[in-house]
Amino acid sequence: MQETLDRLIREVLHEDPQVWAGSWVVYAAALLAVGFGLTVFGALVAGLTSWWERRIAARMQSRIGPNRVGPQGTLQFLADALKLIVKEDLVPPESDQMLFRIAPYFVMTGFALTFVVLPFGYHLSATRMNVGLFYLIAVTALVVVGIMLSGWASNSKWALFGGMRAAAQVVSYEIPGGMLALVPILMAGSLDLHEIIRAQGGFPWDWFVFQTPWGFIAFFLFFATQLAEGNRTPFDLPEAESELVAGYMTEYSGIRFGYYFLAEWGNLWVMSAVISTLFLGGWQVPFVSAETLAGWEAAGTVPVAFYGVSTAVFVTKVVVLMNVIIWVRWTLPRIRVDQMMSVCWKYLVPIGMGLVLLAALTEVLSFQLFGDAAKGPAPLGTPRGALHLAFFAVAGAVPTVLFFRKIFRNIRLTGDRIDLTNW
Amino acid sequence: MLFDFATVLAFVVAAVGFAAITLLMGSILRPRFPNAEKETIYECGERPHGAAWFNFNPRFYIVALVFVIFEVEVALTIPVALVFRNWVFRSQGMVAFWEIFAFVLILFTGLIWIWVRKDLDWVKRFTAGKADVAGGTR
């Protein structure tokens, strides 16, 4: 972004950005504008998602859902926000006043900071950090601080239990999440989110999820850890209303309560964007190969349409993933707290360690077998691509067969049957 | 790099500002009629029994300890994973692989140890005040 601003200063204001003192003002204003804009973007996404999720939930439960405010109820979130803002703000006098008031700021900050590195399209992101993914893992931990503070400061037993549970869950799932993120890092050799995307290709078989069987397994497990970190069903135990009232949010009301939900729904975008960056090729457009793109960049003639198309591709992937997350929420039941911990520590962590080693070994072996051809994505026609496909077929077929055997066994045991007549 | 950090700072200011402005707007618009009933801590409609700041279940403490250890492990592995491909392309891939392998193996041993000690079990049984270690009576 600095280059763009420097060019702006040079060409519009006719000053030298290196020596002109006013460039600091320009920088600060531009950064604040971008920061504020992206925070508002996150809030808008969160609001629209809240409406969309309620509509989908209603559809899945044969209800109508919010459809009165604006066309099809699209403006429902504005009405909700307005209501939350003008609602009486209760801060219990017996709570720890200061911590109670600061906690939502941590949640909001942790949420907004992820947008610093999240890509939106080709060359579109607030900054390109060479430690992007590491930074992302680090700042999402700020949300946990907010959750623990709110749980402790409320001086309510429900909030305390909920906050502790949420903290234990989110920090636990950060371990397998980080380990599984190592698989795409190993395959891309970079932490910069744009570089990770550029190590993939436009077609599905160029994506990291289909490059190696380890990527394939890691994709699904990473998806599960992201659900858990975002406190989404089936891992939404912190908000298990039947046992914990509203968890760490029990004592909150008004817009302070709203911030938690803003961050939670906004996190849908964040986690979908991270998943599609790491495993689903990000903004890579089909039929635009890495060589074409490099050619455009070398000649300085990247078509303006490419920015738009790549953004459209990325947003499509993110929206599809968000929908999947919403479907999961309204399909699966909530798991128990001991199951949640054992899934993390006894399954995801050891599997994650194994996948990292296997991914590393695959990198070594494929370089020894194929030499320099191992540096980029493996196209389908090449021997390396064929080998990947064979690996993938076996590694995909075995769990699939086992899964369906188990499903059919369960159906047989319970005397149920598959009924497709109502389709 | 400094510019990146400046961006992070700007986002912090923007996020805090966003929350503060909406709260400030609300404080002008919203009503405020507190009363004793409204301000009690929620406890299923009963008068709350004492403060909620009491000693808490130690298993969260164990989870937090294990988390710190493994998070440091992930943080240390990320740089290695980052340069791994450079090693591979210099034909030193096997060396790097065995180093990662040794590191992960040591941590895996740690995980097994915690597992055998039953610190990963959510419902951990305590017998006569001391932890039920593997091979002990259950």
C-alpha cells in the first residue's frame, strides 16, 4: 500500500514522499480510512450474515424467518443494530466495572485486526505481510482474552463457566489449527497469504486441497478447527443455552452484547477467507496461469478486469464456505464438552503432527523423483500429477468406503431406511 | 515492515474507535433507569449466592499449560516449515525432514505422556488426594 500512496503523493500532490513531512499525514489518514472502512465492512458482513443465517435456519426448519424490514428482510440487521444501540446498557454494580467494559474492545480489536492481512483479490489487501499467517494466528488469540475477561468480570457463575469453557476450547483448537496450517505452509514455502495463493492454481486440481492426500485430509480437519475457534456448531458449547444460559455473555446487554455477535458472525467471513486462501486457491482465476500473470506483471499490463474477476472468484469461494458453515450449524447437534476436548487432543493433534511429517516427506520425495518440476503445482497430464491423483484416489477412497459402510451399518442397526421419495 | 505495523496500529485505533463511537452514540440516545432488581447478577431468578470469584476447576489450568507448550511448538515449527522448501531444492531435504521428525517425535512423546497420565480426560478421577496415574488403581 505504501507504493500506491507514494505514487499518489508524487503524481497528485507533486511532492517527494521521501522528504516531504506532510506524507506522514497522508499515510496516517489513508491507513485510518482503510482500517475504519474494513471494520465497517466486517460489521456489514456480520450483519448481512446474521440475516442470511436466520433465513436459512428458517428455511431448514420450515419457517419463514425475518422478511419484513426491507426487501426479503435484508435490512433486518440495521433494525437490530439500532435496537441494540438505543437499548439500556446494564453494567451490574457487583461486577468488575473496568474489565467488564473493556472486554468487548478486545473482541472487536481481535476481529478487526484479521482484516489487515486477509486478501480480497489479486493484490487487494490492506497490507502484504511476509508473516501473514503467523500474524493471523497471533491476533485471533486476542478474542480469547476478551472472552476470558468478560467471563471473569461479570461476577456471574454462568458467565464464569461459559468463559472458561470458551477459553479452553478456543486455545485447545488453536494447536491443531496451527499444525494443520503447516501443511499448506510446507507446500507453499511462504507465510504471505498472497504467496500461498500464488503457489496454487486456478483449477481445482491445482488447489492445495487436491494436491496431496495430506492436504485433502488437512482441509477437512482445518475446517473443523476453524469451526471450533469461531465457536460455531457443533462446537458452540460456550453458548450452550440449555446448560449455560448465554455463557460469557450472560450479563451483557445492549450494544456491548452486540459486539460479541458482530465478531462471531464476522468471523464466518474471516475463517472462510482463511480456509479458501490456504486450501482452495484463493483468488486464482481459472485459465490465467502463473506464467500469464508473471508476464503481465513484468510488462506492467495487468488488466483492470483481472482485479475484479479475481475478487469475484475469491468472494464466491468465501460465500460458498460461509453457507456450508451455516448448513453445518443447522444440521449437526452440539457435542459434549469432554468429547470436544478428546476430539482435539486425542485425534486432531496427533493426526496433525502426522500430516505435517507426511507433507514434509512428500515434498522431499517429489523433489527427488521429479526435480525442478516439483516446484510448482502438479498439472494433471504430468507424471507427478498422475502420481498425486493416484495417491489422492487411494487416500480418498479408503475413508469414503469406510464412512459409507459405517453409515449403512448404522442405518441397518437402527432399522431406518434411506427415503428419497420427498425430493 | 514498519509500514505494516503502522497499518496494524491504524486498525487497532479503527476497531476501538468503531466500538467507542457506537457506544457514545448509544449513551446519548438510550434510556437509563437502573433499579436494584435489574442490576442483580443473573442466577436463574434467585438472589445470587455470594460472588462468582471462587477457586475453579484445575483441569482448565492443565489445559492451559498443555496449550502453552504445544503453541510454542507450533510457533517454532512455522519458521522451519517456511524454509523447508529451500532446503529441499538444495537437495538437503532429508536432513531437514529428519530434524522436523525428531522435533515432532519429542513433542509426540510429551503428548503420549500427558495422555497416559490421563490429563487429557475431562472427567479425571482423583483417589485419596493424589492423581490417578497410569497403572494405579482406578
